[in-house]
Amino acid sequence: MSDAGQTSKFWSDLTYHRRWLLDQAEGLMDFFQYRAINPKGGFYDLDDEGRPLPNANAVRGIHASARMVHCYSIAYMLGRPGAGDLIDHGMNFLWNGHRDQKNGGYVWSMNDDGPADTNKQGYGHAFVLLAASSAKLVGHPLADKMLADITEVLETRFWEKQHGAIAEEFTADWGPIDDGTYRGQNSNMHLTEALMAAFEATGEQHYLDKAESIADLIIRRLAGATGFRVGEHFDTNWTLNKDYYHPDEMFRPAGTTPGHALEWARLTLQLWVLGDKKHAWMPDAAKNLFIQAMSLGWDKQKGGFFYTLDWDNKPAKTNKLWWPMCEAAGAAHFINQHLPHDPFFEDSYRLIWSTIANRFIDHRNGGWHEELTEDLVPAHTLFPGKGDIYHAFQACLIPLYAADGSLTKMIGETNGGISA
């Protein structure tokens, strides 16, 4: 039976659906909390059954530790016992491991012997800002000095005032990588999320100003010029490079990525609310981003979002990843809350969650499958196992709160309350 056509009520208002979402969030917290801590620092990537992937000296990316801090800060705010241990573990690894005490900034990855990749990535620094902002809200003793440190690094090393966005990457001692001209939307998108979190945690306007600046560049001007298809790769002057290719398809996929359009749809509406709804272009942009992603990126025969499209809007990488599904669910909730009622968005919300329930949630082993083939069979071409709670956890919780800010803001305002 189709989940479309019954849109007199929002699923997010229904007691059973809300309880179901909370159960999924609880399952994710159980899956990672008791298995993921690496006693040598950071967190394990887990296999399909929840065991650490077999690697005697596993490399730990900075984003993974920062995301765990963020998610278990949310769990702590909800009152989950034991969540504080994961916050402590992740914050200590970020501060005492990833932080470059000689040159400043935070190195991209660590292993048991120390830094594995000493480059300074804008993407990683964005997640340090998110982790510090979330940890501040639960009163972690490292949060304030980490927040001050990462803010200074972003301002003095990454921020390019003439463009209103950040540069992408540097060597350990802040030299250029390759010719230093690459600029990417992905790092700036996640920095927008983190800047909003920092604004909510501190009340300091400069964080919100930077988030609005990035969104204006990447969405209003650049995506607006391409029919709200979000370009990924640019040169130093933010000129779109449609022919860009990089072998790392996880972080720099070619073409367009429907999942990022969906992520921006939610972030743009959140930014609109935090900015007192003064930027009139934002709601229309969010609506167009969502419609484009669903119209072009959703596999209408088999379900799920194609990972990438080419610039002729044809599927390029046809595997189906979990995180676009998560971002679509959150975006649909925000649109349902803020835009005039249109059955398309609630129908989409129901279709997305039904596909997640039937295909992406691993009902046997726990956790979610992070990658499926085009035919919706579990696969591991990009992701070796289950290494990330961040996208799925947020997707389960976002519909349980009013779409007026980040999860940490809304949980704080309701004192952790979730009405069934």
C-alpha cells in the first residue's frame, strides 16, 4: 500500500510515529554507546554486526569523533545514562590528540601512533566547532576553550571575507595543498550547521552572520543560478567547475549530490528562523532544493536517492546511501512546519521513512546499513561498515521537536521533553 494520499495529518504529530522514531533513536544509541569507544582514543568504525572493524591500527578521522561528541551531548541532554563518558572520551581525543599544539588547528586523522594525516581540512574544523558548541550546552570542562580555539582558527586561517566563506584545506604548517585554489561547498555547508549551533550556544551574532553569508553565496547565488542544483566544486573565485573529478567519492563526488540539496533545504529554513525570518529568499530556496532533489534524485522504480547525478540530471553513481534519506526526512519535517501545506511534502516524508524502515534499518544486527546497491541490497563500496550515528540519530529526533532551531536548542528549550 502506498503511503501517499493520506495527508490530512502529519505523521510527526501521531503518537505511534513519534514513539517509533524515539525507539529508532534509542536503538542507534545502544548500538554505538557500548561498542564504539576505542581505548586508545577516538571511536571504532563497526562492522555490520557491531564489532570493531579488523584493523590493528585504525585511522580515526576528526569528523567521526566530533560527531560522536555532538550526538552524545544530545543524548546527555535527553537524560541518557552513560552518555557523558562518550563526550569525555571524544573531547579529550579532539583536544589532546587532533589539536596541533605547535602550528594550531586540528589534524585530519589519527592512529595509535599519532597523526596519520596532518592536513587541516575545513570539513573537520567545522565539526570541531559543532562538537564544542554542543559540549558547551552540557557544561563540559573543555568546551569553552575549545570553542574559543576553533573560532580563532576558523577566523584567522580559513575565513575569506571577500567571498564570505571558507577555504578548503592546508598543510600542517598552513601552506597550500596542490595549487590552493580548490573551494568546496560541502565543508561550507557543514560549517553553516556548526555556526548556527555556536550562535545558539553563545548568543554571539558573528556566528550567525557567517552562516548567512555562506548560505547567500552557495544557495541564493550559486545554486540559484543552476536551477537549485547544488554545485560541489569551485575554484578560488567560486566559479563552478562541472568537470571536477577526485578519486575520493566519499567527500568529493563528481556532478551533483541530491543529498546535499536536501541538507541545505533544512539548514536554510533553520537559518531563516534563527535570523528572525528577515531573508525572504530562504523559504522559496528550501522548497526548490527539496523539490529538485526529490524530482531528479529519487529512484522512482526502486526507491532511494541516487548518490550522484551528472549535470544532465542523469544518475551517475547509482548506489543508495543512508545519509540522503536522513537529510530528506529532516528537510520534509522543516518544510511541513514552515511552508504552506502541500501534500507533496508529507507524502515525501512518509515515503522516505517507509523506505528507511524497510531497507536501511538493520533489524537483525542493529544500526543502519550505510550503503545499498541500486537494487537496495546492502553493500560496502564506499563505507566498510557502520561508522556513523550522526545522520540517522538526528533524523529520528528532528521530527519530535518544533522546527525552530537545532536539536540542542530545541531540547534545551523543552528541558529534554518529548511528548508521545
